[in-house]
Amino acid sequence: MGVESTTNDIVKMPNNGHKSELKNQKKKKLLLPSTTSGELTRTWKIEDSEDLYRIEGWGKPYFSINAAGHVTVSPKGDRGGSLDLFELVKALKLRNLGLPLLIRFSDILEDRIERLNACFAKAIARYNYPGVYRGVFPVKCNQERHLIEDLVRFGKPHQFGLEAGSKPELMIALALLDTPGAFLICNGYKDRGYIETAMLAQRLGQTPIIVLEQIEEVDLVIAANRQLGIKPIVGVRAKLSTQGMGRWGTSTGDRAKFGLTIPEITEAVKKLEQAELLDSLQLLHFHIGSQISAINVIKDAIQEASRIYVELAMLGADMKYLDVGGGLGVDYDGSQTNFYASKNYNMQNYANDIVAELKDTCAEHQIPVPTLVSESGRAIASHQSVLIFDVLSTSEIPLDPPEPPKEGESPIINYLWETYQSINQENFQEFYHDAAQFKEEAISRFNLGILRLKERAKAERLYWACCKKVLDVTRQQEYVPDELEDLEKIMASIYYINLSVFQSAPDCWAINQLFPIMPIHRLDQEPTERGILADLTCDSDGKIDNFIDLRDVKSVLELHKFSHQEPYYLGMFLNGAYQEIMGNLHNLFGDTNAVHIQLTPKGYQIEHVVKGDTMGEVVKYVQYDSEDMVEKIRQRCEKALEENQITLGESQLLLQTYEQSFMRYTYLNS
Ligand SMILES: *Cc1c(COP(=O)(O)O)cnc(C)c1O
């Protein structure tokens, strides 16, 4: 679990920093020296792939590369046992599980829960904290049944509970959580029905805690108490003044969507007191947003919250619990910085800071310390799933060696040829502009009817050849002039992938989230190509052109040359939180196939297979009836037969294929 140092060497963040500011926190992009160019080619090693894809940074201890050049998974982390991911995918394909395929490793989930609990246990021991930690998992992060079942099972030794943020999530939590003493934290907007159900659950031996998010909910709780005669455990969610940061920075502050302001909290206290329910108020909750990248933001929030906690205790509430919400970050790019896709602290630092602050503040005011609750979603669920998808084809900029000008060809071709010939280390920037200008000129001459189509083709080819030469030069440079930074992107190949970004990685599209993406095989070979990924949807937003990098973000990914002779599999990692449920049916690409894999002494076992949506299922979702549709096609076939437009054989083939398609996967067969 890495270093346990306190992080006082962090870069102080501007409080409400947004992404462009955050970006500047990492150093300006330094392009990797080209591996394909001039210098003596040395053999590519597995270690080169490790560095390039930064797998140790984001993947440790679960993902690494083996001697065969395949990604391996160690689902139990440091506790031994590993699987070759490429071989696993091949074996699953033989079981008719087509790509794209989501593979869940339940052992990773267990390891994450163990780690979080171990970090708090260690912090509690280290600071002699006279209290305990009892975490919960926020169901909204991944509601999938098998995952929640696993979570409850793995969490039992730690009395790990669940957090619900809506009525349907409450229903799930009520049905699945059967761990004595584990908390069922009830967040989100509540009506009378929500509150009554939560209260009645006490009678089943559960420990529901109703967290007041809106001031109106106080009256609902009091009314439900009168009616049912059940004394609830109540919490308040505070709107801290400590600002979160980044994408979810507005989750706190007076204008945040959720929680009570300090005046509202005092009002709630008064109301509960009048209703003789002040002893029901036992928990303080806050949540400053997801993926908190800087530890100082967490420290500030804990400090403010622990002050509110002791004040509530001093007002007479029977305070027992402090719930620090979510926000524990995931290091998607492995840079260990306060960049938005990273975090500058580890889980142990996080636990230490919470435990130490509470111990001190409570001791100062002679208030018993609370049982600590956290609602980490991302940090628990991200690592357990890997999305595997294949490349269908690629499209490259034509880069055949350009030909010299011929007699009688337009002078513009001559200029381009000369430019191409003379590009070097000194003049590349200037000559790049020249080439661009000549190309523009060629196009206007074409439009005026002075240049023939073949000549224009030659001019464009020469232009691309110039760009390639400039690119090769820039790759050797330590710093790349701003105006040439886009060249990588312009020259990149397009890799068409068998996936819908909208279904499987919606946050890539919606909020520019970065997930580590890399080939899961051929890692002993040099990835000579640079590409962006384009998905199956007919939407120009359906692409991935931002990739993790040590410094900032890179716009192209190093990939291997694709050939139709052998499959090329890519993996997207750390995407187990939020993506599945937020994925949508754009272009009617449905849920992908999913399998749950568990390590066994002999290898692995497939615990569950959850088949992806069929075409029948996705059309039903938009109110079509597949039988009706088949009937319509049948009638058309009959009519076409009558009119001799189709043969009987053709009509049978069409009908059969059409009908069977409803049973099939929405993605391409490869
Ligand atoms: C979303 C949410 C969480 C989970 O946050 P993570 O950053 O994924 O850990 C926890 N608590 C509340 C109230 C939330 O809304």
C-alpha cells in the first residue's frame, strides 16, 4: 500500500479550480522521443511498454505485464495468484462470450474492501483512537446485483454497510444488507414513504440512519415518529464552507444542491428538541464531491466537520457517528499528483488525516470520539472491472513515399517537393507553414480550374509527407512549439473499435474523464503507430482522443500496427465505478456481456455470466415488438414474392436472418 508519509509537500490548489487550471498543475507536455526514428533501433522490451502505458502507476498491485507481453491480473493484490488477461479473453471467447466484454474480478473488490478497512484500522491503532471505523458502500456507484451481493459478503467481517441515495437504492439495500450492526445510510431526497420504510427497517434488526438533506425532511421524520412510534437514528448533512475542487467542486458551499446550511442545522436541532427527538440526532455527514485530488481539501473539510460535530454534541445531540462521505480518489494516470485524473495522497494518508483530526478535536472539547463512517464508492469499485474490446479496422493518412514532380505539372507541386526535400532540424517550423500554404494554394487553384484532380492528389500527398517529416523532427525536440502540438493528433491513425463510448465509458464523453487504455497483448513489440479510437456509433463525439500521460494528457495513444489476420485487443481499466449505470443506448448499442471471475487454487472460475442486451431487448426498450416487426417483414416478403421481386430462397434467408437478429448481440461479430 505504498508510502505512509504525511503529504505536506503538496501543491496548494486554488479553491474552486476548474479543469483548465488543474491542467496547469502538471508540467507542460514533453513529447516522448520518437521510437521509430533515425537512431539505432534497439529491441523493444516489456519494460518499455510498462513505462509507456504507465501500468505500474495506475495498476499496482492488480495489473502488470508478463514475459509473453500480455497484461496479467493479480486479483488478490499482493496476496498472490495471477491470470493472463489475454489468455482469459481467448478462453471466454471460446465460451461464446463475444467482445466487447466486461470482466469483473470479485477478488479485487474484496481486496479493495480489505485495504480500506486495514488503512483505518492502522490509523486507529497509530493514533490510539478510542473508536472504530464502519464504512458503507454508496450503491449509486455500481448497483449491479452480483457486485452488491459480493460487497455485502466481503464486508461482513468489517460490518461494512450500504448507502442509498434514492428510493430504489433503498429497496436494494434493505433486501441485500443482512450484516448485523452494519449501517444503512439513507441519503438523497426523501418523501414520507422513504422515511417510514427506513424507520420500519429497524424492526428487522437493521441500522438505518436517516440523513437530513433538506430542512423539510425534519418535519417528515417527526411526523413519521409520531405515527409509527419508532425512534429513528437521524443524521444531518452539512453544507461545509470548505470548497471541493475540480469537476464536483460545487458539491459544497451554501448554494450546493444538498445538505443543510449552518443556520438550517441549528433550526433542525431546535425542531428535534421541541419534538423530544434531539437524542435521535446522532450523525453528522458531509460529502465534498467525488475524486478529490488534493489532500489539503480533505484536511480542511475534516477540520470544519469535526468542529461542527463537537458543537452539535455540546448542543445536546447524542452524537455518535461522523460520516465523511465519498471523494477518496483513484489515480487514473498514476502520476500521484493533484491533477484531476490523479490524487496526491494514498488511502493510508486519507485514513490518518481523518482519524488524527477527530481524535484531536474531540479531546480538546472532551467529547467522546465518533464511530467513523466513510462512503467511498470510486475507490472501492473502480479497479474490479476491465473492459475488453477489439479493433475492427484502421484508417491512416496516406504516406507512400512521394514522387518528384514531372514535366508539365503545376509549379505548386514543385514548391511542395522542394519543401519536402529541405525540411530539417532548423527550419521545420517555417517549412511546415510553407507546406500548409502551398496546400491551400493548390486547393484554390483546383477550385479555379487551374489544377487537375490528379495534380491535387499529388499535392495533398506531398503535403502529408511534409507533415510526417516535420512530425519526426518535432518528436526529437525536447519542447514542441505550441502551433505544432496538434500535428500528432492530425497525423494520428483512427482505430475503429467495437464499442460504444456512450454505453461503456460515458464519462469519457460527458466529462472528459481519463481511463487508462492499452493493448492487452503484443507488449513485447514496439507500438509503432499513434492513434485515436473511434467507436461504433454514428456520432462524431463517439471517440476517445485523450489518454493518460505522465505530464498532462496526450492526444494520441501508441498502438501496434493492426492487421486483419490477427485480433487486436485493447483494455480499458479502472472503469468499475459509475460507467455502467450512466451508459446509454445511443444508436441502440446495449449493455455489453459481463462475466464475474474468481481466482481458484487451480486457475479461475466463472462465477456468473451476465449476457449483454440482444437486439430484441434494445428495440423493446423503445417500445417495439419484435414479433410485430418480423410479421411486417414476412408480409413484405410475400408481396415481393407475388410480384416476382424476390425468390423464395432469398425471402427465406432474409426472414431467417431478421428473426434471429433479435436474439443477437448489438455489437459487431469479430
Ligand atoms: C456519490 C456519493 C458518494 C460516493 O463518492 P465517491 O467519490 O465515488 O467515493 C458518497 N456519498 C454521497 C452522498 C454521494 O453522493
